[in-house]
Amino acid sequence: MPEADNLQKAVTALTNADYIVVGGASGMSAASGPDWYRSGDPTYLKKFKTFENKYHAGSLWRNYYLEQYTGHQWASRGDYWGFKISLAHFVLHEPIYQPYADLRSILKTKSFDVVTTSQDGQFSKAFPDKDVTIIQGDWSYFQCSTGCHDQVYPSTALVEKLYPEITDGHLPEDLIPRCPQCGAEMHEWVRGYHFLEGSFYKKQYAKYQKFVDKSADKRTVFLELGVGMMTPMFIKEPFINLTYQNPHATYITINLKDALVPPAINARGIPIKADLATVLAVLKERL
């Protein structure tokens, strides 16, 4: 096992922790599930074959931002919504990936909370809602694309109703989800140009603040899992700053590429630059 010394330090810190704040990003799911960003991901090629054959985007992420990454335009709004409903259906029906199951085992006797920028609902499947804050949205919710009113809507029932109506990747356009108030198309409640930062969003950030308040003056471990450098301002930078402010805190970062600890917290930082799924499996056995 690479990073053996730091791995043992992590075991000790987690064992002795009064409280653990988990910060999880897309690397958690990519560790043993589908990688939304990697071109040619086998899950994408298998489950979204219809869309790949039509648009040749190469990955879920590139298909989601089709025009930006490929220069191709959707043939119709029906195709666009066929992809989005298929993606929502996929997210809602995926089983809990192994890293989440291992993390649940690691935390089972500990006081903990979770903050995530992931939008695939895996943390919400693995842990109680009270313990998880979804600060960048989640495919389990829709909103008005214009943000005409302050409400998000659970998407599950609508997705289950519409998914069987998709043929060859196309949703009949008279079935496109529309805002019940203004009639505009709905939009998935995930970070993007249309993201609604309304009362539900503020509720998620209020949860995050409660986690921060709980962490003060405790032997807190800030456990960062699969967080890269795309959006460090949501988890990585706050975790580093909170560790710096709390002399009893420890910062653990597990990432194959971006496990970095700044000099200011070097003595209380544990970087583990290794495969996340492997590390969590080992931690589960040792804790």
C-alpha cells in the first residue's frame, strides 16, 4: 500500500477524533463508479450508447455541455431532454458505490457530517439527509430555468413518468417538463448558468455552517475525499482554513493527483496520494 506512513497517521487521527467533517467531490464516485469527465468511460458508452452514436461527445460531461465541447447542436429540444431525463434516471437508479459503503463503515461509530459538491446523489443515498449538505445541487431536484420563483421540486416521480416515453434518445416535445408558474422549461437543480440560489440553497449552506460551528475547539478531522482543483473554494480551501484556525484539528486529503497540504498546517495535515477506493477499503479494515 503506497503512502503507508500517512495512512497509519490517518487511522490514528480518525480513531481519536471527536468529530469528522467529510468533504466529498466527484472523485468519490469516479473511484469505482462512472467517471463523468473521462472520455470513453465504459459506463457512459454502455448506458448512453444512443446519445454517443448520435452526437459523439465521448463522455457524460461533454454530452451535458454538448455545444461547448463538441461544436454540435442538439437536433431538437426533444433530444436535449431525452438525454437529461435519461441522465436523471441513471443517477436516481444507481446503487451505492463501494467507496460510499466503505466510508459509511468507517464512520459508523463516529460523530460526523458530510458536505459535498457532487450532484449524483450518492452521499444522500448512503447517509441520512440530516448529515449531508448538497451545496452544488443534486439531480434529485428540478427548478424553473428562469428562476421565476423560489422553489425546487423533487424530480423522482417526474423522471419515472417520462423515462419510458423516450424513444431513440428523444422525448416527445409536448412532454418536456415546464414550470408550473411561468411555463418555461424546467431545469435540473445543479450548479450552472441557471442554478437557483434561493431558500433551499441557503438551507444547505446553513447546514454547512452548523457543521463548521460543531467543529470548533474539538479534535476534528476534516476528511477531504476526491476533491480536485476545479472548485477548491467550496471544500478544499475552507477545510484548510478551518484546520489552521483550530489547533486541535487535522486535515486529511485523499486524492490520486491533488493530495496537497500547505506549509501553514503541515504538522496537522495528512496527504494520501493514492487511489481513493483502495485507501477507503484499507481504512475500513483498520478502523
